[in-house]
Amino acid sequence: MAALVLPASTGCEPESTGGSLLPELTIERVGPVPLVGGTRLAIEGTGFVIEDVAALIVVFQGQISGEVIQFAVAPERVDESTLLVPIVGDIEQQLIRDNGVFTGRITVIREPTIAAEDSSVFIDVQLPVQRVLQPRLDEFTPNALFIGETVTLWGDNFLHPSEGATLVQLSGTMTTTSPQRTIAIEGLQIPTEPVSADRRNEATFVLTPDVLGIIPGTFEGQLSLINTTFAGVATESAPLVVPGLPLQEPLVASMTPGAASRGQWITIEGKGFTAPDGLLKVATVLVLEGRFSPVAGPSVSLEGPNAITLVPDFQMSNDLVRTVLRVDVDTDGNLTGLGLIPGTFSGTLSPLVLFGTDVARGQGLPISFQVLPQRQVVYLKLLPAFDDALAEFGLLLEKERVKERILEVVKRDYEGISIDFAFEPPADFAEYSVVEIAGRDPNGKGLFGLDNTEGKDVGNVRFDDIIGGYNAQTNADGYAAYGGVFPGEFFKFSQAIGDPILANPRFDEIFGAVSPLLGGEPATANESLKSSSRGALVAEAVRVYGNIVGNTISHEIGHSLGLAAVDGNFHNIGDSPNAIMDSGFDRPFAERAEIDGQGPARFTEASRRYLERILPVLN
């Protein structure tokens, strides 16, 4: 029997011209068949508009063995091309019986609630109906299994979840290789999942470790299907003999990339990986055995008890896992982990599957993997309030030029340091810092910026600081809780509307031409690129605004990296000319703005030595 019923004939009742306001109403097919109690009959076509536009009604008209069937029902709308009619309740009572066929017509009526005419379309059908379905199993794939494999079954009369369940039943023996043992499997039943809502001939199940175990070997016996309805009626298929079905050991096929640094995603492809499950007591880990040769110093053996175990951070399927090159703190407070020291690992990567007391280890894949120097990645996250601040400064339509200047500043400030800045989160790193750039200070203190991460991270042990949002621990310690960079507070430098202590008349000269708060006319798109006196004014406002934001970002990132370099201090001691890590009052507007011969700000010699030590750039 075909999975979908195609029309014997189709037609449309007469419509007025008003119907053209809505998409064409059609029925292309219905299914699945046969119908049983609980079937969600799908009607596929076009023009199934939302309830706010039109009401939809499905009408059944026909007969079963000479008995007239006629009823109307409001369907469930899935989308503009699919309606569902659940065969339950009164509908089930009218349609479902033993070995019947509904012969007749299914009509969809559309009654618009807008200014359009009613329309309808029908399809002539012959729908087999049954009280119970006898399943049939013809074949399955693959013919060699790995743990976590999706096994596909082909046959007919599989049940959908709304109708009951189709179970696959295994009976036979599982003979393993190492250790050698034979395990009897009698009537083990596993739920299946239909592949499609409109077909009954294909279903799948996942080979979890509790089915055949994890130790490689061979299953011999038979498979059968059991349909169980919600009424408790069960029907079973004829058995399918399985002369010998191998269960393979897990394997690693590839590891990419071949070079990575701390915090970076590593993707491992293979077969036989299983997701961690505390109830089943199952997990997959990856074992690196070989030698590690650092850039400087003698090589280190990572064999036997010294082998490195990687725990997957993410598993997409039984053939793909992802892990992160991490650095951790050991019980003595020392940093440890493969991502700590640059060098080359040469050896093997092996999958290890654990299930209770059983262990299945796959053959190792020979690899040569380069550990790159640590690289701090920083995501500059622009919040909606950043646009609000730009609008106040009259630079909203120059946003891209401002962003370009901000990146120029932070990259210049950290030149020679292994650190990257971007306005998009990295796809290849799991551990990276975030700096949120907003508008006004949510702490109500008028701060230009705040590193609200917990404690002074000497040595940059944390690679995933978030400078932004609300930090409850920071609040509990008595500090302002909301972190980030707050460009909306830069108006404190204005002599006209700012803080007299911080004010500089040059601020009003630079931004007075474009800031509405200072009586200026906001910049138009790309006005800073125009060769005119006005274009030059806008270009200078863009440059200075980008300088101040960039300088503030460099300062706050410096905090999160563990600066200032003096133990116990967050800022430089005293006022060092043009020093990024000076305290706020020692960083006047002209220095931050890089005007009148002041700036650009730099890291002091001690801070620079610290940064080069924790994030060195190696040739």
C-alpha cells in the first residue's frame, strides 16, 4: 500500500473573484495509510492560511462497506502546506473498523475573516482502515554495528507515536571477543521511531550500550517487530533471522584542526562514541599517548599512567565529538593541561568507551598535533544601548567607521601580545573573553567602564571572563555589580553639560558639531569620508569617539588579564604619562582622545613585560 494517497481526481467548487486575495487552495495528497485509532492524518497542499486570516474546515463524505460516512472537523494547522486530522473520539468511532476502506471525498473549506470569498477544494480518496496493524520486517541496515549507531528498519505497518508503539525485539546470543563470553538475549524490546509522519515503511532505533553491551563481538539470533496500541492490543511480525551481526570496537578516523591553542575546539570524527549517561553508567573519553616536545626544554613521555585523557565537551552523534584544549588548576594551585605549553604531541589518539565495569578501547589513530601558544580571544559585544549612545553623540549612521576605529585602537594597544579582538563571537573557540559595550552605567555611578569579574586574575588563569552583565559575587564583595564599557557616560567630559572636575572644552569643540545634546546636527551615512569641512569635523568626532571607547576597552581587558603588574594593585601607582592602567582621574580626556599632543596611551614597561610573559607571541 502506498504511504501517501494520491488523488483519484481533484476539483474546485466555483469561487468569486474575491478569492484571488488569498493564495491558491489545493490538496496534493493525504496519509499515512492504513488509518487506525490515533492516526494523525496529514493533508498536504497549499493555501492553508492562519486562523486570523481564515477558518479552515475539513469535511469527510463517503462510505465504508455501504455505510454512509459524513462529518466535518476543524483541523490542526501545522503550516501553510500541512493540516492534521487526528483520528480519535467520534471520528475514530465512525471510520475505524476491521479491514475497511473509506471511499469518498475529503474537502477543505476556507472561510476568510478578511475581505475575500469562501473557497474549497476536494480530493477523491480510497483510505484503508484497520483496528490493528500487523507489522512486517523485511530488512535492516547497517550490517555491522557500532555503539550509538542508528539502525534503520524497513518493512510495513509501523505505528506512529499517536497510535501506539512499534518495538523491535531481539532474541539470540551475544558472543564477545575480549573478554570471551556468551550472553543470552531473550525478548529484549526497544522502542522505534518512525522516519516520516506520512509513511509506515521505515523506522529507526539507536543501539545504546544496554542492548548488546560495548565489548566487540557478534550477535546471532532473530529480530521481530511488535505493534502495541494504546488499548493494549499487540501484534507481532514474522521473525527476521540474523546469522551474524558484528559489533565493532570504537574508532577514531580524524582529529581537526592539526594545530590549536588553549580554549579552542577540537573535532574528533570516528565511530562508536556514546554520550555520558549517569543512569547507564556510560561515557566516552579520548586518550592521548605518546611524547610531548615543548618549544623549549626536553620532551615528556605521556605513556601509560601519564597519558592525557580528554573528556568530550559536546557530542553531536556516535561519530562526532568535540572537546576543548583546556588548562586547569591542580590541587597545588599550579596550571596544568595540554594547552599550557606550546609544542608538538606525537603519538596516538584512542577512543575509550566505559559501561559499568566494562571497557572497550579502540585502535589508536597516529597523530602529530601542534599546541600553539596561548591566545586570548576577546569578543566585543555591542549591546542595543551602544546605538543609543552613538545617537546621543550624533554618530549612529557612522557606526561602522566607529567600530573600525575601536578595533584599530585595541589592536594597536596590544600589538605584540597574543590576543585577538572581534565584534563577532569566535566559532572555533569555546573559551574567550567578552566585553559588553553599552550606553549609560547601570550601576548609577557614572563609570566609563568596569571589570566586574571576580578577583584579580593574576597570570590570566581564566580565559573566559565576561566583563559585563551582573556579577552577584562582585556585588556580595561590596563592589559595583554591573560590568562593561559605558560610552554614554563620556559626556562627563563636556564643559557644557558634564562634570566640572573632568570637563575639557575640547570635548565640546569636537562633538558640538554632531551631538544633538550639544546642539549639533547628527552625521549622515559615510559623511566622515567626504572631502569637505563638515566631513573633516565628522571624521574627527569618529576618531576621537573610537579612541575613547578603545582606550576604555584596553583598560578593562587589562584588568581581566591580571593588571596592573604591581602585586595587589589594580591600577598603576601614581600618574604615569599616557599609561593605560592608570586610574580614571589620571587618564584625562586629551590623553584618552589622543589630541593636542597627548596619547596614545601605552602599557608601562612592567605591564608590557607581564603581558608578554602570559601571552607571548612566538615566531
